[in-house]
Amino acid sequence: MLPEFTGRISQLPPRFSAVHVDGKRAYELARKGEDVKLEPRDVDVYELTLQRCECPDFELLIRCGSGTYVRSIGRDLGERLGCGATMTTLERSAIGGFEIGAALELDSISEGNVVDRLLPAQDGVAHLRRMRLSTEQAALVRNGRSLPLDLRAIEPAPLKLPAEPSEMRIALLDANDELVAIAGSARQADQLQPQVVFQD
């Protein structure tokens, strides 16, 4: 049965979710007792594995794409089994390249060691395309100036520009591989505009 819930699947978001319905969040309407009509949406479930089964409890390991409602997978499994299901525990063990095994207890961080525990800013944007800047370009970007868009300088090179300019996000790195800014498309199609700038 679990293979039915893997791959690209159609999923109905829960009534108590942040999905917009007529300009309001679904959970706001549901809390008022209003009838919330939600449309199914396609989500990606890459892996769904039974880790433990001690009837009536079972534990699943789920690897999924953003926008997936894990509680809805539990709901739908219960419906498919014909007995219903309630999720009692949900633990996010990873997001992107960050895993819970590398996390720190708050008590282990102090004013004296907090700097040593910080990850480089570029680790947080590892999912974005990158563009390396010259010293001159980095100085311009730190002052909020736009740069000419050169597809040959973007790594990995996009096959084409996104249809919607707001979808373009590029991490701009200096010669030392330090994050200078996150840039997106400017009003001029041939320009990159810094949107978030990181100062030294």
C-alpha cells in the first residue's frame, strides 16, 4: 500500500492549514466553523518506509518535497486502511542539507563559543545557483548596485531564464567563497539586482 503514496501524488491539504482560501488562511476559516473548500495539489514523496509496527501503532520515515502535508499522509493512510489514523508524533529530522544529528542543544551554546558553532552563511543557500564576483563587483553589490546578467557566469548554468523574473535567485559569492548577497532579476531583464546584502 505504501507505494501508492510515493512519487508525485495528489494530496488534499488539511482544513487547518495555511493555504489561502478567498484571501484568508484556511485555518482561520476552520476555527470560525466555516466550511473550507480546498483543492487537491500535487506534491512529491520521494521515500515512505515503515520503520516500526507494533499494532495499533506504526512509525514511518518520510522524505518529501516542500509543500507536502505529512499529517495528511497519515490521514490518507488511515482512510485507505479503512480504520482511520491519528498522528501522535511528528519529528523533522532534516531540511535540505541540515540534519538533526548535527544540531546542538541550546544549553551547549554560550556567549563564548557561539561564533565557533555558526555555519557559513553560504551553507544556507546551497540550493541556489551561484555566481562568483570580482573585488570590484562585490563592492558594487555591497552598495546595492545591480550587475549585468551573464548566464555564462552562473553555476550551474541555467538552461534558460525562468518565465517569471521573481523565480530567479542567485547566491553571489566573493573571491573567498563568502556570501555577499542573494540577487534576483532586476526590472531590466539583463540585470541582476541584490535583494539581500550581507555586510562584512
